[in-house]
Amino acid sequence: MGSDNLGCGYQFNRAKITFFALINSLNMRYILILVYSIVFSSNAQGWGQNGHRVVGQIAQNHLSKKVLKQINTILNGQSIAMVGNFMDEIKSVPKYDALGPWHYCTIPDGESYSGAPAKGDVIEAINKYIQILKGQNLSKEDEAFTLKCLIHLIGDIHQPLHVGNGTDKGGNDVRVTYFWKSSNLHRVWDSGIIQGQNLSYTEYVEWIDRATKSNVEQWQKDGIMVWVKESISYRSQVYNLPENKKINYRYNYDNISTVNKRLLQAGIRLAGILEDIYG
């Protein structure tokens, strides 16, 4: 994984030093910004609003009562579904610009992951958030902030274009005509295919939350690099576009099962991570 040097002169020593011993009285919300001090802006948004809500609701459906009660308290009664878009919503606040690189990672075709760049990436971010939630005595406000970010990023990493090939900003630079309107490939996968089903997020969950017991067991056993390799495995399918880049019903038909599987896997795995942290 990426280095434990987070770019602010702090070195994590998991065995001896706690995160808060290093940052002393500084507020966690601002530390989460400072640890990646290079300001970055991106059009990448992971799943759109309904997609993140679907992931959150599926996770909630698969939590034990004990863990769900704890999370409900931390989130002050907000559902996991409704906080799922938190990290996209705070993009409108300039002080959070430095969190941009946390939403994605880049692994070019034919290459392996060699660790996070200096500004960080979604793989390192998820691991750090899990570490922080497991190991620290956070204030309620800081824990809620960190938990919301983790919920969002586990959704993001399951969107295939959030594991980018390094050539087109995760499909943002791939212009397409989607149902006779100008768009880009990233937006199609974020929200276009999902919105095309014309379902509320609760209806969508009712439709796809059909994981078998063996599915749940295997998906929750898989590590984060398995999630990443899965996203890469869909790359040729995602980029299978006609020469004129005009896509509509056939593209949706060819890819809806993949979209639904990734949403379902994200929700199931999020539930597993939350059970591991709070169970």
C-alpha cells in the first residue's frame, strides 16, 4: 500500500504512536484535509446521488441491530443511504478541495498498483479511514465526518472508472452522445445508466438486493485490492463504444447487470467493513 508518510512530516507508527498524539488538539476534519496538502479538483463523482444511496441502503439492510444502532447514534439519526453523497457535497467548499484525490486511483493497462502518489488515492484513503475509526477515540463530530467519508469511498472504488487508466481522467475526457445528448463516459457510469431505470433508490435496492449467503461471505472476505482488480476487469467492457461514440439502449442493456453487481458488492462490502469496525 501507500507510504505512511502523509506529506505533512508526520510518520505513522502503528505499534507505538496514536494518530491524535501526533496531531495533538488539531481538529480531525482539518487534519483529513491537511494530510493531503496538494489542492486538487476533479469532475469524478463516483456513483451519482441515487447510486450512493443504493449502496448505503444495501449496507444498512445487511447490518446487525447492534452495529446499526451505533451508526445511527454517530450519524445523529441520518441513514447510511442519505450520508452516502457527503464527500461529493463538500466539493463545493473550497477548504475540502485537497480531498479530491481520495475519490479514485490510477492503474494503467498492464500495470500493477505500486502504492499511492504523494497526494493520496482512494485505496490509501479507505485504509486510513478504517484505521482511524478502529483505533482512535474520536469526538462524535469527527467520527461522523470520518464515517461519512468511508461510506462514500467504498462506493466510489466499485465504480469501474474510479480505477482509471491514467489517460482520460476516468472517462471524463471521453465525449459521448448518450441518448442523443452530449455527455461523457464517466457521467454515464456515475448516473446515466442508473437514472435510466427510472427508480427511486429504495425501489432500486428492492430490485437488486438479492445476494446469496455465499455471495455475502465471499464478497466480505475479499480485500480492497480484489475490489480494485474487479474494477479493472470491466475496463474493456466499459470502453466498448461505437466509432461515432453514440450510445443508448444497447449500451445500457450490455452494462446494466455490471452496474447492479458493483452497487450490490459495494453495499455488501460496506456492511462487512462496518461490522468489523463496530461489531
